[in-house]
Amino acid sequence: MMKKWSLGILAVVVIGGLGYGFWSQQAASQARTTTTGHSAIRSTSHLTKKALIVYYSNSGTTATAAKQIQQKTGANMVKLRVSPNYPSDYDQLTVVAKRQIDRNIHPKILNKLNVKKYQTIFLGFPTWYHRPPMFINSFFETYRLKGKTIVPFTTSMSSPMATNRPYLKKMSAHKGLTLQNGFRANDEQSITNYLKQHHLTK
């Protein structure tokens, strides 16, 4: 009788120990999962704080693309202000843009941007005459971009980003920055594809 009683107590202890061990393992696993989840959130937040969208938009098309990029990346965003300002009338705009190209005029950028805290800068602009507008020269001349990654994006009905690259490479030469190939941001799907491919989404 005593032997059976001892065996019963032993069984309870063993089962209880196993149950405690299983509960402890689950709790530890949940703790690891929770910790990992919080770590991922902090990491994502940390990355998006290091990104900035800088863009110029005359008709609103590039502004729309910039806002879509912001929604997908969580980056800060600022519109460039240029002097002299460009005409809103398309025909007048083309005359001014062509004259700046022919005379190698670099319009002044009025923004006082603090780019020091940003690692990645999305640079958005319309394509005019199959190349970046002349104020993009001013962007690379105005701000200290050493160590930054520049992701250009453009909006154009006919010209792909490839037509802009030779000009961008020349403008950014010897600046100590990384220039990505960039993309044409005419539609949301193109934006999504590029951002995901380069791990730039939030």
C-alpha cells in the first residue's frame, strides 16, 4: 500500500514537472517572439527616420509620385523651391527650361535643408528635354551629400529614367555618394516594384 502511494506521488511530481517545463518553454518562446517583434518595429522605424524625399513638381505629377513613395517608405518629404520660379504655363515653361539648358544656367535652390541626419535621399523631378532640369545640378552643388545614397525618380510621358542617368552621373561625380539607377514613377505599381526590389519599403 505504501509502495503504491509513493508511486502515485512520484507520478504527480513528474507530470507536474513536465507541465511546468512545457509552460516555461512556451512562455520563453512567446517572450522571444514578442522581443523579436518589438525589435523589428524599432528597426523599421529607425530606417524610415533616415530617409528623405526631395522633389520638384510643376504640374503636380511628381508631387503625386512623391506622396506615394512617402506612404510606402515613411520617409520625410520636402518640395524644392527654385529661383526664379518656373511658369505654370506649359509653353512658357518649355522656353525657360530650354534656355537654361542652352546657357548652362543653374537655378538657385531656396530650401535650407539639413540632410546630415539622412542616409537615403529620394530625388524626384520631371524629365524635360530628355534630361533632368537644370536645378538638379544645383541640388548636387548646394548640399553636402558625401556618404549618402541618392535614389532618383522621375515622371515623364515618354522618357525613361535611363535617359537621365548620364546627366545624373556627371552631376554627382566626385561627391562621395552612391547613386542608384532610380526609376520612372509614372504609376504606383512601378513605384512599389522598385521600392520592394531594393528593400526600401517600411
